[in-house]
Amino acid sequence: MQDMTALRAAVTPASVPSPEPVRVGLLGLGTVGSGVVRLLAENRDAIERRVGRRIELGPVVVRDPNRARSVQVPRDMLTTDAGAVLDDPSVRIVVEVMGGVHPALEYILRALRSGKAVVTANKDVIAEHGQRVFAAADAGGADVFFEAAVAGGIPIIRSLKESLAGNRIRRLAGILNGTTNYILTRMEREGVNLDQAVAEAQRLGYAEADPSADVEGWDAARKLAILASIAFSSRFLPRHVYREGIGAVSHRDIAHGERMGWSLKLLAIAEHVEEGVRLRVHPAFVPRQHPLASVHDTFNAIYVQGDAVGDAMFYGRGAGSLPTASAVVGDLMEAVRFIDRGGKGLSCTCVYRIPALSMAGSASRFYVRLEVKDRPGVLAQIAGVLGRAGVNIESVLQSPVGEDQAELVLVTHRVAEERMARALRGLRRLESVERVAAAFRVAPEDL
Ligand code: NAP
Ligand code: HSE
């Protein structure tokens, strides 16, 4: 093994070139903010040598300066006054890691308009108000970076904006929410039900006290809107994303999927088809041999299909203090480089207006689980409803549940959304169908 210390000494200048520090103001010192402070302290030498500048942490804005912190920050640096960062001309870069839309949005706009570079991890602001943020950046001649807003430590934003920019991206398919992926992993591995898995995710600090943004797919939808806007160079908003969460998933569905060689994931899919771009977040069965099926626990992954690169997969930690700080600090270093070069980084890359498509016109294979009365003729009634709606059945499995009840698991051939919706309405109307317990899509065959 090489002596890395000797090697580093041989290629690194003896001292950091510029003695003039860049002053950075921090908005928020929670999970991510603490990680940023820790990373800047622990890797200070490497970070400063790589950018050729000292980085000086300025005021840190919090809600409660007296709260116990996981990192040591001098008490006199903590303030509740955002003006201490936003109105101080010596602060060149603002790191916004406080979260929420208000007042974070207003602080970001104010910083950019006054010419300060902004690094943010705020997916809510970027997904809903990206256009205003970019306009403010252009107005102030400033840069805005948001690598941490999607998939935590995974470098997907810059990869799409720069390294893959020469491609026509056909599709992105990702696991963009670590909390739900953890919940589904626990249900698959331990056979626990949804409520138990959610409670466990809360106990471990992955899910919020109100886990609805994760469980109902809002968090993934916001992240998908951001990725799709970059991948297809056209602005998409969270409201353009068709969304179903994991609230209806039962461990029975996961077990049936396993038997069929599938793993159930909350997939976020953005596809460019002839008529436009279709964005969707919903549970989907993924064949076990597909790389996305091997993404477990709180990990995230994004599978990119481009015309030149082919298939590429990005995998890593989508959340957490240091993984997210890794993306924030990388952006911070890029901001310092742009300040030093006197240039400006990439601003908004939405140069097209591509229509956002609804789910109508899309087709999938479906997995359907029914709880039915166990008596003669029921299967024929169900087949009749499906047949009249134009749904072609690929397989059926029936198992007894109790004395006069049965569980039917159907897998359909690829069928248009409208036809499947009509079939499900018809099944719910049948007296012999006690419950349509689940209806999940199977991931596209060409994924
Ligand atoms: P957090 O732990 O709740 O920390 C938020 C921080 O901001 C706290 O220090 C809080 O002050 C401060 N703050 C909140 N509202 C404020 C206000 N109105 N005025 C002044 N200070 C305020 O949040 P987080 O988990 O670090 O997340 C921060 C951002 O990163 C969010 O946009 C989130 O979506 C994003 N993100 C988080 C993760 C993750 O793993 N956590 C991953 C990717 C992206 P106090 O400490 O005094 O309460
Ligand atoms: N709540 C998010 C997740 C982390 O579970 O992936 C922050 O983006």
C-alpha cells in the first residue's frame, strides 16, 4: 500500500493559497445543519485546500438558542434574527437548512436578490417555488445550489444537470423516500404490518411524528418533480405527479409478491413519451433481479435511462445528518469556486415547455387481491367483470380464508388505466366481492 501521507505532501501546496476567508451564514442547526458544522470541522483541511480558501462560519440562525445541540457552536454565534445573516454584507454564502416553505422561501429570495449564493436542502421550496428562486438568483447575479434537496447524499442533481446533459433521458425510476423504503423492507423481512413498521420508523427517528408526507408519497412526489424538471428541461410541479402512498399495503401483498419473484417498492417514475412527460409515485412490484429491488432500508436509488448512457443507477443514503451534509458541503465548495472565478453557475435549465400527462393513456400489469365469498360461480362473475372491462387475466391464485371466504390474487396482462379502473369499480359492486383489498401496478417490463 502507498504511503498516502507522503503522496499528499508531494502534491499539495504547503499552505492554503488565499488567506481571505469566505464567510458563510447558516439558517438552521438541526439534523442537517449540525452535520454541516461537523463536516466543515472534521474535514476542514481537505475542504479548504480543495477550494483554496478558508471557510468561516458566520451567524447561525435557530428558533431556540438555548436548546441542547449535538455540535459545539459558540453561544454568541447563535441568533434568532435571520437579518444577522441576510443583512450582513460580509456573509457571501447562505446555507438554508431550516426546512418548511415559510419563512425559508422569503429568506432564500432575499439572500439571492442581494447577491449572496444560496445552498439549500429544501425540497419543498425548490419543488413548489423553483421558478421564483431561479428568478431571484438571476436578478441578484447569484448562484443557488440544491443537491441535498433530492436523495440526500446521492449526487443526482449535478449528474443530471451536467454529466448526463448530452442525453435524451427516456425515464427516471427511483426510490426517493427512505422512510417508506425502510417500512416496506421491515414488512418484507419481518412480516410485520404497516402500523408496526411505521411505529418502528418513528422510534428510530426516520419518520416524523406525523409521517403522512412520507407514507402518502408527498415527499417522493416533490423530489420527483425536481428531478423531472432537470432531466427533461421543463418545469414540473408536485401537482403534476400522480400519487399513491403505501397506506394500503399489507404484508400479505408483500408475501404474495415474494412468491411471484417480486419486491414491493414505492417507486417514483418520470417517463418521456411522445405526448409529454408522465410523473407518478405509487407502490409497484419490481422483479427481484432488478437493481431497484435490492435497495433496502433507508437507502435511496435513482435508475436513469438515457439514449447515450444507457442504464445508470445512483445508489446511497437519501437522508441523515452526514450524508445530507455531504451534498450541502459539496455545493458550498462549488459556491466558493464560483465566487472566486467571478462567474455564475448553471441557473434554471428548463428551456422547454413539455405537457405533464395524467395517468390516462398509461398501461401496466396489475396485481389485485380480493376477499370474496367462497361459493360456486364467484370466479365466473369476477372473470365476467374483468372481461367486459377488457382486462385480460394472466394468473389467478385462490386460497381459503376461514369457512366461507376466499382470497383471490389476480395478475393481469398489461392493461390501460381506464380499463382497470372500470374493472375495479365493477368488482366493488359485486355482492360476492367483500373487499378489493389491494390493486398495485407491476413495474414496466422495460425498466
Ligand atoms: P430540523 O432538524 O428540524 O432542523 C431545523 C433547524 O432550523 C433547527 O435548528 C431549527 O431551530 C431551525 N429553524 C426552523 N424554523 C426556524 C425559523 N422559523 N427560524 C429560525 N430557525 C428555524 O430539520 P432537518 O432535518 O435538519 O432538515 C432541514 C432541511 O433539510 C429541510 O428542508 C429538509 O427537508 C432537508 N433535508 C433533510 C434531510 C434529513 O435527513 N433530515 C435530508 C435531506 C433534506 P431549533 O434547533 O432552535 O429548533
Ligand atoms: N423524509 C425523507 C425520507 C428524508 O424519508 O426520505 C428527507 O428527504
